[in-house]
Amino acid sequence: MYYVGCDQHKYYTQVMVKDQNGSVIDQRKLRHDNKDVIEEYFSSMPKESSVLLEATGFDPWFTDLLQELGLNVKLAHPSRTRAIAEERIMTDKISANVLADLLRANLVSEAYIASPEIRAKRFRMRYRQSLIHMRTMAKNRIHAMLARLGISVPPLTDIFGKKGRAYLQHLDLAPIYRRALDGYLDLIDTTTSLSHLVDLELYKELKENEQLRLITTIPGIGKVVGHIILAEIGDIKRFLSSAKLASYAGIVPSLHQSGKVAYSGSITKTGNRYLRWALVEAAHMALRTDPYLRMYYDKIRAKKGTSVAVVAIAHKLLCYAYQVLTKNQEYKPKAIPERARLKAGPLA
């Protein structure tokens, strides 16, 4: 049985192979432009061998290749691995050597290896988010350009709607500004069209995916946010509790303790940022429709402010999602006493 540490980079991987006694069997650099050589090299290893890589963001194809060869592949959490094996001098060979030793000593802080299907779903939703981001950026650029030129936009519901477009098309601008405005408008149209294509897929899956149907029964969680949450969570069974899931999302308070003194700070933000973003978006929507969550929000906002209150709602929605997905049942709205309902005030 071999223990293989792989320090992976964008174009190559440094490999260190050790036996059970820690003796070096082989070390070499494998370039990614020749995958046949990589496959041949790892095919020669005993099937019981274990391989450890760091989660770098471009490891999925390498992980898939090794798993298809029957090797036991593990993914190391980068920050926790560095905490265990901090070196003042770190080279590719030293990093690969450290990974092999951590694997051999069973000191690996493992990261989740998502299946190809889950990765594809995550990529789709992140692609959609990037389109929305580019569209928003183009709109902001147009607003900034008009302000730069001293052009006051007339009161319109939406400057990028039908009447707004007509207004923008008839503006008398110098050629360079006209080209820029038309270019930004084309970018808005293109990103909108591409995001709609993704939305058509999401609508179709809403009817076919039972988990998606269940999670969209939670206040504030629509089809888009529901898809993001499911894709980023992956297999809900890997979380033993809602607290573990909240920690994964980075939506739990940081804790500082010295002796008998302990206090909590802002949320850690060290988890899945895509999941955290989706939950905050859902929280804003939920406050408009759910009296119980609005009451809970107002209570926290009065003590700790708006931002903390919104995060608290996002945390509660994630707990609801955990219960819905683990119990495989729809969300049941929570009732509040009439007296508390009156104190909560009207929904925004």
C-alpha cells in the first residue's frame, strides 16, 4: 500500500509516494498536458493506495481520474492542513512530502468531494450568478456615464424598461459615448437572454425534483435560491445536525475565549459563500411574507441592528431547510400568538 501526496498546480502536479514506513518510493512532476502519462503512472500503483490532494479549485478532473482508476482519493482542507503542517520554507516537493506524511499518519482534515453531478449543478448556478453580476455591472456603468455627462434621467419606473430604452436610444451623445451606451445595452440584453435559458431549465426541474419542491415551501426560498442551496449543500446526510450545516455555510458567530471569559463576534464567513449569499437573499424575501420570521427579525433588530437580524433569519431558514430535507416533508408555517402578532407590526 502506497501513500501518495500530490501538490497540485494549474499546469502540473508534484507527486510524492511513500510506503507504510515512510520510505520514499518515488517522486516526480507530472504535467497536465499529457493525461495519458498521468493515467499510466497511477495505474501502476496498488489499488489499495491512498492519494491526498489539497482542495485548490481545479482539482475535480484529477480527482475523477484517480477515482476511476480505483484509488482511494482524499481531499484536504487547505487552511486546516496548513495549520497542522506549517513550514517556514515550503516548496512543491516539501508540500507533497507533507501531504504524504499526513495521509500516512491519518492526520488529514478532509474536505467534501462532490460528485460530478453536484459539481455540474453548482457550476450552472454560479454561471447564472455571474451573468446577473455582469448585467448589474452594465446597468451601473450606464448610470455612472449619464451622471458623468450631467444628464438627468426623467422619473421612470425602470430606465431599462420599454420607455426607458426609448429615452436612452434618443439621447444626443458624442460618438464615443453612444457606442459605449449601445454596447452596455447589448450586454444587458445578452446576459438577460442567457440567464433566461438557465431559468427554463430550472423551471423544468422544479416539477421533477422532489427535494426542490420541498425546499421551496420554506418562506423566501424560490426556485433559483432553492437550486443554489441544494447544489451547494450536496448530500444533506453528510451533516449530522443543522449546527454542522450552519458552520459549513459560515453563518454561525465566531467565538473568542480566554480562560473563563468568552464572547461571540460576527459570523465566521469561512464557509460556503454561495450558500451564505443565497440564504441572505432568501431572508430578505421571507421578511415580506412570513409574520413569525418578521416578529423574530424585529426582536433581534431592536437589540443588535439590521445586519445581525437578517443573518439570524438566514440562519433560521437554513435550519428549516435541514429539517425539511432530512425529514423529507414540507415546511409547516409557525403560528404566533395574537399579542405578539400585533407587536410585530405590518409586513414590509
